[in-house]
Amino acid sequence: MAAGPGGLEAYYGLPREVKFCRRCVISNQRPDSTVEFRHGKGERKSTIAFDAEGVCSACRYADLKNREIDWRQREAELIDLCNRHRSRTGAYDCIVPGSGGKDSGFTAHVLKYKYGMHPLTVTWAPHLYTEVGFRNLQAWIHAGFDNILFTPNGKVHRLLTRLAFENLLHPFQPFIIGQRQIGPKFSVLYGIPLVFYGENQAEYGHRLEDNFIPTMDPRFYAGEPDPESVLLGGVSGRELMAAHGLTPPDLHPYLAVDEARARAVGTEVHYLGYYLKWDPQECYYYAVANTGFSPNDERTEGSYSKYSSIDDRIDPFHYYTTYIKFGIGRATYDAAQEIRHGKITREEGVALVRRFDHEFPAKYFAEFLDYTGLTVERFRQCVDAARSPHLWERTDGEWRLRHAVWMEEHRS
């Protein structure tokens, strides 16, 4: 059995001095996006940038969205893009990956019913569907869309999820790989060059300049689809086949899109959020009105929201593990983006983070253990091994964060 991750300070080279954005509630521990199928145990991650005034790059981009970007010109670019690809026969002319959640619901609907496109929607299935998640998928389909639901081999997916948890404390890695690759993979399979995702992840961090590029960097999805060298769950494909009995076909769904085939098709992965001013809460209102999207009937554990990332019973453990590794839980992510979009104040965000960020996702814990084959003891061992000492201290038998946004507010 895998030994479990070591302190993430050593793994990721996180900044030793913890700082919080003066505008939102995010800290400088937030990692940038990574190429998941090349993500190994010793990878050093870059983190969100802060400027000299102590403001994060995501907040600086929010300023630019509101004050400097000409959104009429951006929409004109979108119309031109659609005109170049639009089918005159009703055949599929773009791929829209998604789950039927608020973002993919908005993306597919506005492309079809406002801009006259003919999208094929494609879905990489969650690990374990929630009732509301499957209901929203069906509502999306019945709002007027053809859909292909791809569900990977359950035995393989469980194994990779367990290994990703034990080796990287990253149980959502197999899903993220599939979610990011399924659009361009179906582009190549069907010969449809144009793919639309929702917003660029750079809106929430990463390099500020990436927000001014309309397309996804192909390194996140394309390459040489080599089953031996791919890294999944912190383990090479070669080891997965030798030690765990997997075969090359077992690994096929997780391999990079064949770069040569993507070039031949002319695959381009665009962010709709580059062309239209993206606001997650407005996407929610639109999806409720137009695609039958429904929020959960209770708030999500670890946060105060009811409508974001509600498809998968494993999803809460993704955010719980980011809390352990980086001191950033789900309430921090939710509050930070709502502050930037003017939905709540920073003071309200700080209070929400203090109340909910630390909450353990108990509702689906038994199902998570059953899915991964972990014991409670093994779960706790892996979690505690991933607590970097610059973020966590153990006092009176309990783990406590050394730094939190409400602590910094009090100190200042």
C-alpha cells in the first residue's frame, strides 16, 4: 500500500510566509492549474501572484473585467468565430463539455439559442452521481441538447481515485483529467474543431496574462498518448500495469489527446468567458430560467452555497483536501469569487470562511471510504501526513491552522 504523501511544503514548495489578499479572502498558498496527467509526487507548483499592494491576480483581473475590457468588441469576436464554424446543414459544429450545471448549461444554451450554433454536449461522468446532479443532467438534455455521457471503467476509476488520495491527497484527479480532456477528445473523434468550455481557470488565479488568451493551452490536454509514461495518482502507467494489473486499454480514457490528430482536425478549445463577461451567479440565474437547472436543497458542506459543484458525492473531499494541503477550503473559493463579482463584501466573506471552511464533509464519508476502499484510519493517516508544518500545528491533541484570514484581520 502506498505510504501516503509527505508534508506539502516539501512537495510543492509553497511560500513559507502566508499572506492573504487585501481585496478577497484567498491566500498566496493557492496553487495554479497543473497538467494533471503529468502530476507527480515531487512536483513544485507555482501559486497565485500578489502585487506590491497585496492584491491577488484574480482580483486585479476582476478590475480589468469591470473597467477596461470592451465586451462589445469581445462579443463581436465570438460572433465572427461562430460564423466561421457554424454548420449550414444542422450538423454539429461545436463541442460543449459539461455536466448540465450552471456553467455548462449557460454555455450550451447561449451558443445554440443566441448565436445559432449546433452544439454536441459531452459529459465525463462523476465518480458517484448525486441525485440533484443527475437530475440536472437530464434537465439539460431536455432543454434541447444531444448529449454523450462517457463513464470510465469503474474498477479502474476507483483504483486511480484511491492512489490519487494516498499519493497526492488529490482524490478528484481522475475526474479533472477526464473533464479537461473530454472536449478535445470528442473534437478529434467527430472531426469537429471548435470546443467551448466556460470560464478560464485563470480568472481565479494562475497568470494574469492568461486571461487575455481565448484558448486553452494545448499542454493541458494534448501530447503523446503513451500508456507507459502517463502519471495517474502519482504512479506511472508502467507501474500501474506492472503492479496493479492494468492494461493499456484500461488507461486509454486518461491519456492525453493525440497531438498530431488534434492538429489534423484543427482542434481549438475556447473559453466562452473570454468573449462574454463571466459571472457565476448570473450563469446560475440563466440556467435556472433556461435549462431547468435546480440548486441543492441544502447548502454544501464546507461552504454556504447550494448551486456550485453539486454533481458528485466525491466532490466535497476534493475541497476538504485543498483545505488540508493549502489551508484553503470551499468557503474560501466561493467567497473569494463572490467578493470579486460584488455579490458580498470582504467582511462578509471573512465571516463565511471562518464559519464554514473547516467543516468536515460527513454526509458522504461512508460512501467515499467504500468507493476508495480506504479505512477511517488510513484516511486520517493520509490527511495528517499532508499537513505542512508551516500551515498546521497540533495543540492539545487537535490540529489548528497557524494562519487564517480571520486571524490576520484580528492581528492587523
